[in-house]
Amino acid sequence: MPARTTSVADALPKIFDQVQTTTANHQKNVVALHKVHTDAAAFTESIHGGKSIKLTGERLFEDTFIELLCRVMVVKKGVPQADRVVKFVGAYVLYMNMKAQETKKEEENNDGDDDDDDDTTTARFVARLLKFLLKGFVAKDKIVRYRCVHILTEMVAHLGEIDEDVYHILRTALVERVHDKETLIRVQAAVALSKLCGSEDPSDVEEDEHTAIEVLLDTFSCDPAAEVRRAVLLNIPLAQHTLPAILARSRDTDTVMRRLVYSAVLEKNCTTSDGSAMGPLHPRVLTIAQRELIIRNGLGDREPAVRAAAGSLLGAWVDVVRGSTKAEEGGSVMDDVLALLGLFDLNENTVAEDALLSIFATRVDIFDQLEFKDAFWDTLTPEKAFLARVCVEHCIASNDQAKLEVSLPVVTHLAFRVQSVYNKYQEDLDAVSQERALRALDANEHSDRDVDERFDDLLLDAEFVIAEMLKLAVNLDYADEIGRRKMFQLVRDMIGQESLPEGLVARCLDVLRVLSPNERDLIRVVVEVVHELRDERDGEDGEREKDGEHEGEGDGDDGNEDDADPSAVKAPKELSPEEQTRVDTLDLRCLSLCIGMLERVNGTFEENSTLEGILGELIVPAVKRKELELREKGLVCLGLCCLIARRMALNSFQLFLSQVQSAPEVLKTRVLQIVFDMLMVHEGDFLGRGGIGSERIVEFLLHVLNGEDAEKVQALLCVGLAKLVLAGMISDERVLKSLVVAYLSPDTAENQELRQCLAYFFPVYCYSSSVNQNRMRQISIPIFEQLSVATRELDDDQEMVTPAQIIGMFVDWTDPQKAIEVQGQTIDDGVHLDLAEDIIKALFKDDMEKDDKKALCQVLGRLHFPETVDDDKIRTLKLLVQHIFTHRPIRDISARNALTKFDATISKKYADKLSNFSEEEYRQLEQLETLFKFLDDIIPLEDGEEVEMPMRTRGRKRVAEDTSVGSGTSEARKGDKGTGKAKQSKRRRVSGSDDDDDDDDDLPEGYVTPAPTRTLPKRAASVKKTAPVGSFFTDNEGGDEDEEDEETTPAAKRRDARACAPERAREPASTGVNTTFDSIMDSEEEEEEEVLSIVVRGDE
């Protein structure tokens, strides 16, 4: 016993001393430690008269081992000696379990008996060590907790067979440590739990408990520390139920995390470790949606390192996509690329094109080996056509003329190939139509969905091949006149066929634009095709009319009348439903051709007189149709004509505005796009100084935004208004206010398109010019007061940013340090100085809430003041601060401390300018008369005196004037006050702002009406009239049109407390103003006069 005791006590410290110096001797020391352990386990003592055995040597070894391990527990992370000891413990547990398994197998082979006795030296040692480590999981010292979890992490994968109770205790302890407040502990716990969850049986988990994998997935998505999420990513088991969470981390906020998704997880697991078989994340194992998500997120990432990792992954996919068949069948790099393209849906989006371009850029060897010989074009598939087109475009973009010459086919050869594929498409289309017609006649034969899908896929593939070849044809060299004529005639015949798929119309027009010598010739060809299609629809009736003309049955004058009157040819007889459907189909095709043609025309309408016939015969009648699809395409055509015809745009603008109010959401979206395009193109005629109703156009757009419920239309309106404001075409303060309210309103929280657009717009707008920052500064306090009221009147299911965050946004947007230098403009460093003055003046208001004042005071410390400022400005600011302390002292301690600190800061920074400052002398300056009038009107509060605030109940709020739609001129709006309250509509509102600022011309800035008593008066804003939109664009723009009707004040009604924007614009019927809009849904005679007048005025 003494000898063995001495051996254990001496050997273990020596071994631990050696393993902490280097990991190179770990294997040798593991063997030596195991020998000492085995020798110690052999020493036992008999007790209870030989009935039991006391494991004296084993207990001595365990005690010594744990004692030495305790010395590591207090060593913090980062000490390499302690980390080596931890690794050694894990290695020893692994070695012990391996030896135990070998011993067990030998005993089974020798005895032939399967012994289930788990009470071995290894099991007892592991159980003792686990119980010791689990005690440290709840230690108060974070270093001890970290080391215990760290040691367990090293040994958890090699525990072998442990008791069921011990396993549940271990799992519960790890789940608790995953939520530890220390990041390092959560990292180690996540790694340990990842290794443990592979052996977990979900059926053993109780109903009210989460499985280990569920805990890991929750940590994977929600843990705030990137290190923890990274640890889960690298250790979580790869399976179908964990793959979505792994792919979601490709949009993680941490750059390293996103890169590891591609390099350490996806690329590493494409194949097995030896490369002989497909791995768990092989591209063929993934779905199409998952592959597209990986490529879209990787190649679209803003960090070059992530994009490079995604490109490397795509290169690996090319190498492994064919798997074992690559070695068996052979093949070239071309086959590998085509096999990869076969894994994508080439028709849906540009993901496959982005992936292919990335492969060309990162794997130049693959691009160099691609060859397009004659045999390549004989059997074209969607993958081949796509590859050829992308390769040619890449050669043009990279200016690789040598590769381009080899890749491009001969024009004549390509024209014949296009013709061959198109003829095959027509044959397949006819065959499919006949097959379906026969099945429809046979009552006993049911529709076979698989057969229909196969037919549809066949037609889609042929259509895709034709589209890719037409895209390729745009880049061909048409110096060969024979090839050019052949291609021109082929495309001309294709667009003249009714059976041409809608998706190929634009591709054919692109080729025609290249082949046509000028725009006039392109328009002539398209107009001829349109006339041919419209003549074809007349059928036998048209033939009979021609025969009658040749026989002389008609009168020559009558024929002239028919030519002059379009309605005489349109409806010679009532059409059957089938005939009407075919006529509408041909009209839709003609309109599609016109849209494609007009999108490719840059000249003016007057330069292309051929368009006049199409306008009167096709476009205008389509606008008058009640069918939504026809009317939509007709309006789009008319809008495109207006972009190249100034006079037509002026005459037609009212027609589009009327459609905005009455059209359904789909049509309203298209019409709004047309309206904004017209405003951008014809800026001077609509929004310029000599424009025909700039103010009323703005009022109308704000009115639509204020009353719109559809999220897509809301987003489109905000995008259009933001573009106009950013371009400087609109400088109306109300638009900027409405955009800010729409951005921060809780009603737009789910409208991500709107939020994303405005989140980009505001910084760009403000930082691009100091003038824009000053405009934002002027509306900051009114908008802050308006939105701060809304934050206190939210519904239970609504969320909104706090007042402190709102004023913080304005401070950030108006920061002069972030403004960029623009040539010809100087950066105004005093924007924040003016903002501070506005904030201080707002603090004088008695009706402002305590929390709002606190937010304003605390934001003063974030303002940037330049080194050199105007003396009058800094003295004015100092004077305002002094009067706050004397006349309106801040009662909140933190707010008062922030204001005191701000006062001390400006006093210290500008001590030289404030040293000889005297208020009496300052009063003598004439330009400051308004300031002192504002200060003198403030009644100081006595100490301890409280201001009686008006009762505030849920569901009622102060009525604010609406700026979305005002009445009359801006002068008529100034000073209007009313006592009525109007009932608020319960529809969502995202726009609106307070027009109370319009009184600034009559009252000094920041003016507060003096209160003779201590009770603040209740206020209500007057009700504004809705501007009559029907008179926007009449020729008579005299001053009489600007006169307004007398304003009425409706009786007070309850308001909806849900809205955060100012009061909704009143409906035209409720204001008493005759606000009528032109409508194309009037009687036929009125429609004829209204719409056809566009053509007449356009020709003047």
C-alpha cells in the first residue's frame, strides 16, 4: 500500500506537469497515466469479513486526479498551459473508453458470453469525474463555470456508456449553461450539447421539455453573441431538419458567420471525407429553392470575403455535381457545367446566370475550356442555349474578342436554327392542342395531370431555347447582308403570328431594333404587323366588305364616311362570345407589340407620325374598355406615348389622376407608375415654376397616400415621392413630413418595401446637402410632437419607436459632420445649433409631456457645435437656456441634469463670446425683437406650482390640421383656427403632417400663446377643405380659380385613437366642395368626346 500510494502521488503530478508544456507528449502521457490507473485499480481491500471489496487504489487515483484538476479551474481563458491540460483530460477519457471496449471484446471472444456488467474502472472514473464537474456548473465564479463546461466539452463525445440518470442530469445542466450570461460559457455549452444531441432519443424527452436539438436551433437563431452562433454552426448535426436553420445564417449579421456557412459547412460537406460519395450537403441533395437561396445570398453579399467563399463553393459544385458518373462516363468540363445548370430553374430568375458568371470569374480554367463547335448547335437544350448566351455576354463584358470570335455562330446558321426550333415549337403546340381536344371529346378518358405537365414542360423548354437564341442574336455581327436579311424576315414573320408566346415579343423587338436602321423604320414595321393582325381578325366579314366595294354597291362618299368614322368599322354586327374572345386576344397582342415598341423609342411623338393611327384606332379604344386587362395595357401604351409627347401628356394627365382614385389595386399601381414617370420626364410643365398646378399635384398625391390601405400602393407612392424630393423636383415641406410619418407610423410596420425604401432615402437626402438638412431640421420638432402623442395612443397590438429614438433620428439626419461636400455648395456647420434653439423653444411649452421633455433634454448632448459660430446665435441659445431655468424649470432630475450639462458645455466652449454678454444691451438689437417678444410673453411658474394638464383618455387626441389635402392657396390656410373635431376614419393612414407651422409667417418662430391662467386651454384645429382636383389642368389658369369656398366647422365627434398621422383628409362629399374627377366609365358619348380629345389636342 505505501508503495502504490507513493506511485500514484508521485506519477500524476509529473504527468500533469509535462502535459501543460506541449501537446506533443500527450499521447505518451496518456498511456503512462492509464498504466498508473490500472495498477492503482488492482489494489483493493476486503471489508465486512470478505463479503465486500473496498476500491482503495481506485479511489486514491480519482482523488489525486481531481485534486490536480482543481488547480486548472481557477485559471481564466487564454492561458495555454491550462488549455493543454483540458485537452489532455479529454484525450485520456477517449483512450480509457477505447481500452475498455477492447477489453470487453476480448472477454466476449474468450468466454463466448455477452457480459452486460457496466461497473468497470472506466465507468466509475467517468461517473466520478462527471459528478465533480457538474458541481462546478452552478459555481458563483464565472471562471470555474467556464473551466468545468470546457472540460466536459472535451470529454462529452467520448463518454461511452453512462447511467441514464447521469445522462439526464448532464443534459439538463448543459441546457441551463446554454443560457448562461457569460458568452464564453455559452459557447462551450453549445458545443457540448451539439455533441450530445446525436445520441438523444426524442421519445425519452418529456412533453414540457425541449429536445437538445430544439434548444440548439433556438440558440442558433436568437443568441446575441456571434461566437455562440458560430459554435453551433460548426458543431450542429447536419440533417434535413437542421438545414433550413443553417442556410438562414447566410443572412446573419456577422460577416465571419456568413463566410463560414459557405466555406466551413456547405463546401466542406459536398462529399464525404474521402471524396468517394455524395456528402450530406451535396448540390443534388438540396432542393432548387435551397440552391437558389445559397447562391442569391452568397453572391449578393456586401462583403467581398463572403462573395469569394460563395464563388469557391460554386467551383466545388461544378467538380462534384456529376458524382460517380463522372469517372464512369468521362466527359468534358462542358458536361459538368451543363449538369450544374440542370439543377436550376432557368426560367424563373437570374440566379443561374449569376452563378455561371461567378464560375467564369473564379474558375478561369473552366471558362477557357468551353468550346462551341458546330455539333453543339445541332441539339439545343435549355442548358446549352443558356450557357452559350451567358458566355457570349461575358466575353463582350470582359472585352475578350478572341474568345468571342470562337463562340459566336454565323448569322445565317443561327437564323436557320431559330427557325427550326420555332417550327418544332409550332408542331408541338398543335399536337398538344389536338391531344387535349380529343381527350375533351372522349367522356371516358380523364385528364392526366402528368401528361399535361410533361406537355407544358416541353413547350416551356422550346420557348426558353428560342428566347435565349434571340438574346444571343442581339450581339451578332450583321455585316453579312444575307444573314441580316434572313434574320430580319424571320423575326418579322414571328411577331406577325398570333401563336407567338407573349414572352418572346420583347425578345423579337430587341432583335428588330438592332436590325432596323432607325427608330422610324422600327415603328413602321411594328405598325404594319399590328394592322395585319387587326385585319386578320375581321375574317369573312372583311372579305365581304371588300367584295362589295369592288362591285360598286356602295357609294364613294359612304366609303369616305366609314374611313373617317372609326366606329363604323368596329361593330358591323354583334359578335359571339368566342369571336369576341378572339378579337380581345388579338387586341392584347397588338397592345403588347405597341408597349414593346414604345419602350424602345427615344424620339418624340411628332417625329413619328405613324404612331397617330395606332393611337386613335387601338390605344384610345382600349383605354375605354371595361375589361381590366385591356384597359391596363391601353393606359400603359397611352402613358408611354405621353412620355414622348409633351402636349399629349398635358392633356392626358387628368385622365390618369381619375384612374388613380377609381381603379382597383393592380391597375392603380400601373397608373401611379405612369404618373410619376410623367412628372419626372415633364418636370417643368408639371412641377416647375411655370407648371400647371404643382401645389395641387402634391396635394393630390398626399391625399391618395393618406387614404390608401394597400401596402403595395403605399410603397409605390412613397418611392415616387422620395424620388421627386431627392431629385429636387418637389421641395414642399408637407411631402417631407408625410414621408417621415409614413416611415415611423405603426401602421406601416409590416410594409417592409416602404420601410426599406425610406430607410435608404432619408440618410441619402439629408447627407447630400446642407439645404436638405435644414429642411429636415425645420420639421423635426413639429413631427416629434405629433409622433410622441401617437406613441402614447397605440393599440395593444401595435409597436412604435420611442420619442427618444425619434428625436435621435432627426439629430443623426441633421448631423453636419455626415454631410458630403458638393461642388458649389458649402456645408452649414450650424445646423445643430439651430436645432438646439428649436429644442429649447419647445421646452417652454406647458402642454408637453414630461417624458418628451426628458428625451429632448437628453439629446442635447449629442449635438455637434462648430468651433466658430455666429455671436448672435450662441448668445440667443444661452439666453433661451437661462430663461428655461428661470421661467420653465425642468422638474425631472435626469432631464434637468442633462440641460445643466449642456449649458455648462456651451458656456465653456464659447466663453470668449459669452464673457461680456448683457441681456439689456442685447435687447437693443432690432433683429432680435421677435425673440424677446417670445421670452417676455412667457409667464414664469412659481415654485411648487403645478401646471394643470387637460384630461387625456384613450381614444381621444388633439385634432391636428391635415396637410395631405389643403384647400385654396397657402395664404388662405394661415391663421385658420376652429373649435370642431371631425370623426376620424378607421382606415389606416400613413401620411399627413401638421399645418400649424404655416402660421410662422405671422408669429415668431417657437411662439407660445401666453396663458392668463394656470390651466392650459383645449385646442382644436380647423377643418380643411379638399382641393377640387377636377380643375387641375384646365387651360384657364387665372386667379379666379384660386378662390376658395367659405370654410365650415363641423360639430365635434369622437376620433379613432389608433392613428398616428394628422387628421385624415375629408372625403369630397363631406366638405361641400364639388370635387369631381374625370372617369372613363361615363356614358359612351362622354367617353368618346373625352378620350378622343386627347388625339385632337395632341395634334395641335
